[in-house]
Amino acid sequence: EWLYQLLQPDYNIIRSPKSYNSQIGVPLSIWQMNEMHELAIFEAGISQADEMQNLQKIIQPDIGIFTNIGKAHGEGFLNIRQKINEKLKLFLHCEIIIFCRDYLDINECLIAARVKIKEADADFNGLKTFSWSKNHLDADVQVAEIVKNTSFTTITIHQNKESYSLTIPFIDDASVENAIHCWILMRYLKIEPSIIEKRMADLNRVGMRLEMNDAINNSSLINDSYNSDLNSLAIALDFLSRQRQHSKRTLILSDILQSGVSDEKLYGDVSALVESKAVHRLIGIGSDITRQRNLFEKKENLSTSFYPSTEDFLKSFSTDQFHDETILLKGARAFEFERIAKRLEQKAHETILEIDLNALLNNFAVYQSVLKPETLIMVMVKAFSYGSGSFEVANALQFHKADYLAVAYADEGVELRKAGISIPIMIMNPEQKSFDSIIHYNLEPELYSLRLLKQFIHALSFTEKNANGYPVHLELETGMNRLGFEEEDMNELQQLIANNKTLRIASLFTHLACSEDPLLDEYSKRQISMFTTMSETIMKQLSYPVLRHVLNSAGIVRFPEAQFDMVRLGIGLYGIDVTAKVQTQLRSVSTLKTIISQIKKIQAGETVGYGRMGIASANMTIATIGIGYADGLDRTLSRGGGKMLVRGKLAPVVGNINMDMTMIDITNIADAEEGDEVIVFGDALPVQQLAQWSNTICYEVLSTISRRVKRVYYQE
């Protein structure tokens, strides 16, 4: 994306959409290329051996950039050297390979590969390199100095006895490394250093994800405003079309810059795309799209309005214009659509829970991979999807072919149905007063007692929805001693369901009490055996097939022999494997973060917070952050019981956690500033650690995050 930003003035560029770098993503990227393009920038990634040669044949690159080597996807390779050698297959026929000489393994693998190929083919002249280094004088380019300030970094580079300087508006190490790679390529393409320096100073942060936020007037906002071209518009519109929480879809679109085709052809294609994705309203911003307004205005089911500039749109903006709709914001950087986003986003305090839908779907696939192909998956989205937000998670799972969803109460299921979720939903704790809603919205109740079964049969006598037998799920008691039909209920249960045409038993199931504990495996096996006997007894009374399910997330990986017809995936979907058997393959789904509201310096002996419970044993620097127990932060983390992450360093809690605020000790984080991000849990500080500090379980930490905490969903 940075290369695209930097080289766009010089070339007509085609590039990988987002991170389309896989065996499927690369061909999809290549197919966008046509004769008008002068430069193609494609990303290639692999997760196991013997994949890269396929991508090499597809891309056939002229120039290669080996960006870095890390631990990602390491489970697919024997060691780091094998992973490097597999990646090098992409570059075998490149005229030049750009890389950082400080990655010693990359350098050594390149040398070894060159020697090995040369031995087999004396005429081989490939694997030529253009390297840079901070430490090695044999590199082609020397990075002499890196000076980081509060919001920018200045890099001094030496090449061929010349000295160059560039400044980027970022301070993290990854951005510095990326910028140097970009500088090297631009010099290889013979772009003047003064031009590079100017463009580097204007680099924008890359938004490699589609974010969805709550918006004004019960709307949702998909913010993809970091660039605008036809390919990325198609991806964003596809994401928009998959949202079902609102019936109306609005697109706010800027001019598409430097497309390389005529405006009439470009906006004709945009018009067709908008129509194919059933957009209800288009707001066009920019002189080019406004001139082509007739291409959109003739569409029957499309409401349109056009503005010459973002400023003109904002002058006419009224919150009354947007109600109960999903809004896609798609604009080139020059149009500053972040100003529109600020107007549209529902105001909330600065604490947010980020939900990574890519990580969630990765975890879904991990559990799928350990199941037999025919085994179905019921996904638990109860308790607001373990705090992650029910609809957004359910919508992603529905799109990716989950077989069933399960919620605790009927109102959760009704909410999902109203939002457009159509796959079967089991209600785990139905109440008699909710039967009408359950039947009206085609929800499937879990029935666990003779009393409840008789009540539901009675409720079905007042509806016409029982013609083919209304689907219900029966829970059997095998040792959890919570809910379920017991062995002594079997005779009467069989009599009730044997010839009952109003019911159809969709599934029989039980709960394992201790599936995660190896010390209690004998108990789990007794439960499974008891369930097998009880379920077979019931099934003999039925003339149709019935699904059976026993296993939860832990059981899926520990008792593969008990998969039956379906499994129930819960906490594992959110990146937590209590058995530790597949934890390395799972990704963290949720990140709870806030910001530093104020920084104070206090003297030794002074106190912090209510009850003066935080006492400074020495001079301290204290940060007040915008999260408290009303947001779901456990008060047991008070007085040093827990820590949070600021600029990559742990900061202990000082004093008692307040309702809306918490104080943390940042004495040893000298560069911390007001407005800095604070991670409560996430990739770098796992939720398991927070649960341990709180003396509780991950389920509780996730499910008690308050609904006042804004959820932000993103997907690459």
C-alpha cells in the first residue's frame, strides 16, 4: 500500500487488494491486471511448504522484496531456514531482490541458494540482491542513523558515498523498516531522492481492514476511507452486501483518482457494481463523479445526490439524513472522509472492544480441521457472543456456513432473526412466556424436563407451524446435574414423543462436566457412554434421523471419538483453548483498549484515588485511563492486582478501580503521553493473563464487558 501511495504519480498501478496473498488471493489479484497497467505490486504469502512455487508461476515477478522473516505460520515448517528457502522460490528469476542484510538467516539462505543453483547450472545468473543494513558494511545501502521523535522518525541513509535523509510520520519499528524498503525500490526505479523525501513525509497509515462501527440513529458505518479504486470498491461493496442488520444500504463515494480509463467507462463500471450489490442510496462527492451523475440517476431503485467536495457535503449534512441503514464510506485520501466519519459515528467514550473477524474465522477453520468432514458445528453466540457482539459474529458465521447457532434466551434469538440471521438457532434456556416469540421467529427450543415439554406441546396446539413437526432439542442429564431429562423420565418421555406429529426432535445432547480436565476423563467417558445408551433408547421410538451432540470446545480436541453428528463450539471460537492442544493455531479475537486521559506526577507519600488506597512509596508518574468497573473491569485488579500495556510495557494498577476510570503507574514508561493507547487485553497481553490476575475464568472476563463499551468490527 505504501508503494502504491509513493509510486502512483509515476505509474498506472495494479496491486493486491488488501492482503490477497494466498493460493486463492494471488490469482484473484492477477486477474484484475490489464493492458493499461504499467506496474503491478503483488503480495505473496505461504503457510506451509510446497506452496510458493505455484505463486511464482502465477506472478513471475521481475523485482522481489523480501520484507522480513518472523514466527507467523511457523507451524507449517520444520524451522526458520526451511521457511526462508520456501519463500525464496518466489524470487528465483527476479532481476533483483531487495532485503535487509540484518536478517542473518535470509542473507545466509540467499548465499547458499545461489551456490547450490550455480553448481547445477553454471550459467545461472539470478538471485542478485540490493541490500540495506544498520550493522553490516557489506550491504549496498547503509542506514546510518534513525532518530525517533514523538510523532515522526528521521532516517539517514548512505549510498555510494552520498548521504540522504527522509522523514516519515511514524515511530514504530515496522514502519521504519517498511519505509527503507520503499526507499530502496524507488531508488532502483531511478526516482530522485528529493522526490522520495517529499512523498515519504506525506505517507498515510494503511487501513488494511474494513471497520464497522455503530453510527447515528441506529445505523452502522463501514469505514474504508483510506483509498478508492475499482477493485477495493468491489471488495467493500461485497462486505456491505453481506450485512443484514439494516434493510437499507448507503454508499458515500468520492472520485476515483488516476484510474487510467475514461470517466465515462470508469463510472459506468461503478454504476453497474452499485446496482449489482443492491445499494439503495449513493452520495457522490467530487467533480468527476458529479459530471457522470446521469449514469447513476437513471437507475430505478437508486436514490442519488452529488456534491463537488467534502466541504460542500458537510455544509449540507444533517443527522436526520441517516436512519436505520448500513453506510459504506469509501473515499480517496485527498477527500478527507475521516471528517465525514466523525459526523456519522455514534459518540461514545474512548474505551472500545475491537473484534477481529478474520481471527474469528481462522479459529472456526481450526476446529473444522479436527472434525470429520460430515460433522456439523453449532456455534455458541450466547452472552452477546462472549462479549463480542451477537449479530456481527453470527452474520460472519452464517456467511461461512456454520450449521447452527445457539443462544441462551429467546430475546437473543429474536434479535438475530430481526437482523437477518436465517440459519437454525437453538434457545438453550426457553421460558414458557417466550414460547410465542420462539414459534413466531422459527427458533428451536432446548427442552429439558417433562413439564417444559408438555408446556411447549400445548403452545404448538395454537399455531399452524407444526404441520411437519416443530423442531426441538432434548437435553439429557448424564452427570452435569444442571438441566436435562433423567433416566427415570425415559418411559414417559418416549410416550410423549413417539407418535407426536406436532414435534420433530432435531437433536439429542448432553453437557460434559469436565471435558477439559485429564484427571477426570473417566467421568467424561461415563457421561458419553450414558448419553449413548439414553439417546439410542429414544431414537428407537422415532421414524426419522436425529442429530446427536456432546462435545464443547475442549471436548472437540480431547474426545474426537465422541463427535457424533455435531459439536458445539464456544470459547474456542474466540481464541481460547483451555486444553492448550490447539492454542498455537488460534488467534486472539478481542482487544479491549482505552486511552490515557491525563498524566500526573505525584510525590512520595501522596495517595491516589478513593479511600487513599494507592500510596506512592517513591515519586511516581500516574496515568488516568478511561475504563472502570462499569465497563466490566474486575475490581480485584485494583492496587497492583492487574497491569495494562502502554507502549509495549506493563503498567500496574494504582489504588482502587473506579466506576469509569482507573489509575496506572507509568513511572517507567518515560515516553508515554496523554492520548496514548492502553491495552487491557489483546494479542500482546492475553485475556488468559487478565483472568489469572482476576482469579476467574476467561468466559467471565469476556462476557462481562459492558454493552456501553463500543464494539468495532474489522475484517481484512
